[in-house]
Amino acid sequence: MKMDSFIAITKALSDSHRVRALVALRNGELCVCQIIELLELAPSTVSKHMSLLKQSGLVESRKEGRWIYYRLPARDDLKTIQWIIRAIASASEILEDDKHLKKITCADLEKMCKKQRNGKC
């Protein structure tokens, strides 16, 4: 691993919101609006967090229409993510996020978007 890659990963992992977003992706892809709902942060803040995770190689993204979806990398060799998930899977914040995420993933994306943008979707 190159020094730049190592620094990018450690920077990405230095914030609890980014770690929570990363761990939330362990069960599959999420729309950015679902991550916004989970973290309860402003869209611009979540976008910055996700950008840092993407730059570090810890997440991948794809755009579908107006939606941006994030997922863990398809590579099996990224042991860092597996280690993170194992290390904090039983943390109270992660367990609470899991409960909240079950509700979020059942919600309608259009309605969630309108709510986050004050009706301007």
C-alpha cells in the first residue's frame, strides 16, 4: 500500500459519521438520501463525507437518474472494511443505526427526497 492511500483511508476513518455510513453499507447499496436520513446531517455534509470515503477507495458510487447510490467495493481483498465492521458491529451506535436503517430502506425515495429538500425534489 502506498503512503497516500494509507493516509486517505485513515483520514476517511477519522470521523464517526463516515464510519457509520461505511458500516451501514455492509448489507448492500444505499441511496445518498437514505444515508442523509440515517446520519441526520445536511445533504452537503453527507456529500463531503461520502466523497472522502470514495477518494479513499472504501466505497464506490453510481448514478441512476437523479439518485446517487453508494456501496462497498466489489473487491474481496479490502480487508480494512471487514476489520472495521467486525471491530464495531456491536457498538451501540451501530445497533441503533441498524434499527433506523430498517425503517429508512422501506421508505419511498421520492418522499424522503422531498422531505430533505423542503418539498423541492
